[in-house]
Amino acid sequence: MAEPTSDSPESPFLPIFETFRKEIDEHHERRERVIKASRDITASSKKIIFTLHRLRTIGQSLPDHIAKANKPYTTDIATKLTLIAPDLQGQNADRYSRQISSGLQEYIEAASFQYYLETGTLLTYATAASNVRDLCTGEAKVKLGYEDYILGLYDFTGEVMKFGITAMATSGTIPISGPGRTLLTDLRALRAGLEGVRFGGSPVAREVDKKAEVMRVSVEKVEKALYGLTVRAGERPKGWMPSDGDGGRGEGVEV
């Protein structure tokens, strides 16, 4: 059989495979870019949450030192979303939804927590989606999926639980979130609402089941903490005053 020479005609299929190779390389580069951005968004969102846990009240604007501390993290999230927004347009929005999901969930957790501490109300999907779009400073925008919003709310309940227990431990009372409402009544209402959401055969159904169980545990922890405060207050004699070593945690609270 004759050896192929340099004069042999080029395979007509070679340009086709070259195109495939280019598309696959672009896909992997785009995918890695989205994954890295998602991790960075997650990290910055966690730092925002950590800073917000310095607060002890609900329904007030963020103090200047808290807003200033979180500004670099918010800027970083905006930078990362703007960077990958072109990669999440058209069919790529669904193609890379899993890669960006964890970052968006963490951002919703942080944004919902901050919104609740400032207003005593829940961050709606419309407002959250608008926030995500506004963070993208370029022409391309990142769209917030309903699933990422819901999953972020499940995680948000855990932060509210931590905030509530810390507040009760330091002040002896449960935080008031609005007229006739407390942090616990809000958590119970949110739990009831989220338990009514049905995902059916959605790919996130299993993840929802896990987060729902964590949410129920979080609400129960707040209930037990408030129960402990109420019982301890009821067992003390009338006119009892905390000693210096009690830290002022002996006041009763109303459910």
C-alpha cells in the first residue's frame, strides 16, 4: 500500500471536526468561568452574612459601619455576575444553570437576610430578580431562576434561626419584626409557605427535601429557645432581679 504523501488531499471531514473541537473548547472554558464565578459569589455572600450577624435588631437601616464593611463583597458579586453574564444568555442560561446555581442561592440567602433585618419582611422574587439584573453593569444580564430563589429562602431560614437565638441569649427577648409579629411567627409562616411548594419531578426535588428538613429543625430550635426563656422566667419569684453574673438574661418573654 502506498504511503500517504504531502500531496495527498486533505480529508473533507477535517474542517467539521475542527469546528467541533473549537465548540467543545469554548464550552469547557465557559463552564469553568461560570464555576469559578459561582464560587467567588458564594464566598462573598457568606462574608456578607457573617457581617450581618453583628446586628441584634430588626426593622432598622444598616449601620454605616456594617454597610461599609459589606460594600467590597457586594462589589465583588457585581463584578463576577457582569463577567459571566454573556456566558448565560439564550440556551446557555439552562446549559450552565447548575454551575451558577450555588452562587445565586448563596446570594439570595444573604440578600434575603439583609432585607429581613432592614424591613422585617420577606424579599420577593421580583425584587430579588431585579437586584440580580441590576448587579450586572454590562448589557448582558443574569436571570434569577425560581428554583434558585426558593432554595436560597430555605437556607435563609437557618440564618434567621442563628440570629434569633443569639438575640434571645443576649437580650432575653425574642426580636420583634413588626406589629403583632415576632421572628418566630415569621419563621413559622415561611415554613408553612415553603412546605406548600411542590417541585414534582424537578431535578432540584431531592435538594429541596434535604433543605426542607434543615428548615424544620431551624424553626424547632427557635421554638425550644423561646420555650426555655418562658419557662425559666415563670419559675422565678415575683420581683426577681438578675445578679451581676447573670448577664441580664433573666427577663421573661411573651410567646
